[in-house]
Amino acid sequence: MSGSRRILITGATGFIGTPLSRRLADAGFEVIALSRRPDKAKGLFDGNVRVVQWDAASDLGWADLADGAFAIVNLAGENVGTGRWTKKKKI
């Protein structure tokens, strides 16, 4: 693979995000978890994943990290396993 090996992940502390972040870090990628609760997130990754504050509304504090990144993975949002997806919930 050529170029940047940096991957930014929102939702990195979730059911899919945590193992994905660990696996990518183990594969040699520079993984950056964008987190609304960085203190909690840092404890999940044993220093293998860099955790950066993210407010989910702006690019403050992380926009420069996206420049030249290999990928940005968005896993943030509603937990798909929290019950039936009614019409109201889908909105």
C-alpha cells in the first residue's frame, strides 16, 4: 500500500468500532479514534490507537488529521441493536 496509512474512525468505541480499530492498528495502520469522550476511549486501546476529541458537530481539533488520510470510517450514530426500527426512529 502506498501513501498514508492513517485511518480516522468515528464510533471507534462501539461494538464494531472497537475490534475494527484494534485490528487495523495491529495491521500497521495509524488509527485515530474521534471520540466525544476521549478519557473513556483511551482505556479501550492500550495505546495502540490515538484518541482525539471530537464534538460530532465541527472539524475542530481533527480536520488537519483528515488531510491525506487513507480513509475516514463513520460508525457513529444510533445503535442498530436497540430495538425495532419504527418509522419514527428512522427519521
